[in-house]
Amino acid sequence: MAKPSRIVDVHQHVNWHGRDDRGLVANMDECGIDQAVLLNWDVTDIEHYHAYEGAFNPARATPEGRSRGLPLSDIVEAVRKPAMALWRSRDWSDLGTQVA
């Protein structure tokens, strides 16, 4: 089987398990991932599971200490940071995509 020219991770989160935007880009580079779809995750009371508490961004915790997940605002904040500048500047024309 031929090696793919580009690898796209279609399920990724920023601020997940303590990995900020720089950690995410470094992990992508280590794994040879060229592009990722960043997803938010709004955790409802029904979906809440205590084992996830250490995985979410502690800055997003409720006063009771429960996490509400990974909000869209974390994604927007991350892609505006300098760590993502190199990633945004890459040529994605062969994927037919446009990066904002």
C-alpha cells in the first residue's frame, strides 16, 4: 500500500489531557499529521464522567469543580496563537482546503 502524501486527523481536541496548542502541534508533527479537525465537547450533566475531570482544561471548571468540557472558545483561542501560525501558513492546496 502506498504511503499517503498527507495525513488528516479528523478527531482532535485542544486543551485535552494537559496538551495546549503547542503540545497539539508538536504531537501532530511527531506523528506525521499534516492537518487536524479540532472539535469542541460540551459535557452535559448526563454525559459527565468523573474519569474525564483530569483530561479537561481546569480553567473551564464550574464552581463545584466539574468540567463543562472543551468549548469552542478554546479552539478559537488556540488557532489565533503563534504556535498555530506555521501550521496555518502551510500549503494545503492539494487537499482542496483553505485555512483561515
